[in-house]
Amino acid sequence: MRHASRSRKVERRLMAILAADAVGYSRLVSLDEEGTLARFADRLAGVMRPTIQSHGGRIIKTTGDGLLSVFPSVVSAVQCALALQGALAEGEAGAAEPLAFRIGLHAADVVIDGEDVFGDGVNVAARLEALAEPGGICASARVQEDAQGRLPAHFVDLGLQKLKNIPRPVRAYRVRPGLGAEPPQSLPLPSKPSIVVLPFENRGGDPAQEYLADAITEDIITALSRWRWFFVIGRNTSFAYKGRTVQAAQVGHDLGVRYILQGAVRRLNDRLRLTAELVDAATAANLWTERFDGEVSDVLALQDRMTEQLVGALEPAMLHTEGARAGRKDLADFDALDCFQRGMWHLNKVTEEGCRTALDLFGQAVARDPELALGHVGLARARYGLAVYGWSPDPKAELQAARAAAAEAIRLDPRDAYGHFAASGAALYLHRHREALDEAKTTIALNPNFALGHFRLGQVLLYAGRPQEAIGPLERSLRHSPYDPQLGSMLSVLALAHFHAGAYAEAARHAEEAAERLAPRARAIQAASLVRMGWLDQARAVFPPALQTFEQGWKGRLAPYARAADREDLVSALRLAGVGEDVLSAVG
């Protein structure tokens, strides 16, 4: 026996390998064992064997539900695979339970030992077959390189794929019949702002950290998907681009998206750096760039924190970009979403003119599409702004209208955090503190990365008499969106929370930061804090009578305190700072 084994001819040769397998074979056998076995035997003898032989191939072995064959030519193997799937589909037409096959194709050096074939290439072909669709073909890059342009077939790049028991990722292609190259078809842009998150690169030089870049990418996709006004490309499609060098315009063309988020992860010893950039798919212009750093003591916690910070900062940046884009169109060409986005651009100016322009645009959004929840959110936020900034002669009526608009937004889309955010604000300034707190908590439950949601929760807790509890959510809002258009107001409320918590130095510091951003009430809060610190002269200097008329935020009962003692705490400090009684009488 040993002599016979040594005399067997063993050689190594470059071959194309075709692996085929019946889809759901075990289930079909359990339903109809005799019929399924007969159908498989019929397909093998009547279709597969003669088709393989006619294309110069040789069946190496058959299994209970598939086969393995080799070809001397890659082109012949692809032609055979296409012919097989066409003939098999035709034979199963009209069947209640069609017997479909998956086919995998690879080209590699194999060891030919008599009638058998061995080698890693055989395993790759079998694993690629598992990636194919029922009735489909999946090929390796080696096959695509040899066959592209030499036969009527399309090759659709699926990106690098991790195959079971194969040490290196393999680039895979879906093979479809057709003439020439895949015709360029641009997917239409969705009505919502659309974005794809390309797999973040691992730039740390350690392949073992590849998982971290992938995990952060997946977390970002999941977090962005919580924003109801985004259209986010799914994870599997995003990862089809992993390891590929692609042009922004091509990605936008292929996926029908307006924006591309890409970035990298670099780990150096105990520090991790995440960089990200938002790119316009049409122009390749860089719209936003940010960097996030952290200590790697708890990788999962750091991963969560970086994802929160990135998504929290990205959302207002995209909203601003969408508003500016809408502004470049003629108003006559605006659709409802354009009206909303341009309205938000005006609203974020935090001026009376901007607020009234936004209100008009939100009204047009609702007129164009009464079912657009965001249009009603816009109406609620604009009316809220007119009330709380002192720009309305009847703030209570504005707030009641805001509450009604927010309720309509929630009715149309109860899963949208923006609607509950708007409802919380209106309820708060109508002194419905329990309702405001419930809506604020719902906002964050729906979208934990919503910076303004955390801001609203802190604001409600502050005015409900729980300033110490308010500081955490308010600080989280700043961490989520450090460049938010509403940053001045966010800092101002944080300063007021510190004031009522007795942290007067912190209150004065945050109030000064808010005042630098022209936030209403900021100088008043700074003055009150300085009074409590015993610095009366400085307090009167930062908030002189001439400036008090500018602090519109105090007019119209717009500090909705639930407890009279909190109001008196602030009023008494402002009185010592020299604030006039006409202003003090209007505080909450």
C-alpha cells in the first residue's frame, strides 16, 4: 500500500475552483425526503454535470447537497457558473419549494492528487459560496481580475470579507449576468439628509486593534440611526467599503447619499485618538472635522463616550449645513423639509427677526406637508422662542400654541425626540413642571445622544427646585455638542444651576462664558453670583442699568420657578447688584 501511495502522481497547478451547494437542503429533505433527493439527483445528472463538462470542467466530488469542480480557465468557470444558475432557475420555475443553489468561485494553486484536489483555494471557494445569494454567484478578487471585461458579466464589489477558518480577509464580488460593465445608475437622494459612515481606519499599526475601529464605526451608525431626520445607510453596506480606496463622488453615486462620515482610530500606549470628518459626497468638500482623545483604562466606556461626543457634535453641524444648502435654493423650489431646515438656520441666530422668519418658514413646511412632524416641531420651537426671549406681547398664548404644535408633532411621530423636546420646553414655561420633566426624560430615552435633550432635562430640574441634580445633564449637553448654536443659552442655564446650588464661583465663570456669546440673562446671573461672593462693586460693574434693558430674558415672567424661595434667592441678589424693581418684578 505504501508503494502504491508513493507511485501516485501528485502535482500542483493553478485552477479555477467552483463550489456549489443547495440552499435549505435539510429543510427541504425534512418536508419531502424522497422528492428532494430525486430532484437533486436529476439536477446533478441533467444540468450540472453536462454543463460543467461542456465548459471544460471536471467534478472532483459531490456531497449530499453540493459539488466541487475545477476548471483550467477562470473565464470558463465564470461562464459555467452563469450557465448553471440560468438553467437551474429555469428548471425550478413555478416550483412551490424551488431547489436553489449558491455558487462560489476562486482561482488558486491547488494540489492534484489523483482524482482529488486539495489546498486553501478549495476552502476559500467553499466559504465564498456561503456568501452568495440563493441562485447567485460570489467570486474572489482573483476571479474578478481575470474575467472582468472578457465575458458578459457584472462584478459588484462586496468589500473585504472575513471567511471562516481563512486567516486573511478576502475581497468578494457578486457576479451577475449582463453585457459589458455594470451600467452606472445613480440612486436618487432621499428626502431626508442622507449619510453613510465608512468603516473607520485603524492607524495604530497594531492589527489586533482592528476590532476597535470596527466597533466604533458600528456604534456611530447605530447612534446616528436614532435621529429620525437622518437617512443612514445600514452597517452591512457601509462595511462593503472596508479596505477600499474610494472617491466621495462614487460613494454618493452608488448609495444615493449626500454626506460621508469617515475617520480613523489610533491607539498609542494608553491613549486613544478618534478623528472624524464629514464630507460632501458631490463636491468632496470637508464640511466638519473633529478630534476626540481619551485614556484607555476602560475601552468600552471610552468607546461609548467617544461615540456620544462625535454624534452629539455632528448633528448640529449637519443641521446647519442643511439649512445653508436650503438657503441656496429659490423659495418656490422648497419642499416641506427644505422649509424646516432653512427655518432652523434662522432660528439658531437667536434673534427676534430670525425667530419670526423661522416661524414663517415652519408654517410653510406644514402647509406643504401637514404630516411632516418636524414642521410642527419647528412651529413649537419658534413660538417658544418668541415667548421666552421676550419677543411676544402675549407669551402665554405663544407657549400654549407651542404646546399644541408639539403635541401634533408627537402624534405624527411619537418616536422622534425633537417633538418631546419641544413639548417639554412649552410645558416648563407654562409652569407644568411634572409634564415638562416627563417629556424631557422621554426625549433622552428616545435619543441618548441628543444634546438639547440633556439641556432640557437639566433646565427642568433647575426650575423644579433641584439645581444640584440639574448640573449633570447640563454638563452632558455641553459634552455632546460643544459648538452648538445654542451654546450661549446652555452655558447661561448651567451658570444659574450653579448659582442655586451655591457654587457661586462656578456660576460666575459660566455666566461670563455665556455673556461672551451674547446670551440673554448671562450678565445678570454673573452679577448675582458676584453678589453672593461678596463682590458688590464688581457685580454692579458687570451689570449696569444701561445693560439691564438689553437683558430681555428677564421680561414677561420668563423664569418658571416652581419654588418661590428660589425666585427670591435670585431677586434678592440682583437687588443688591442694583437691578431696578421694574426688571425684578418680571422675574418668574
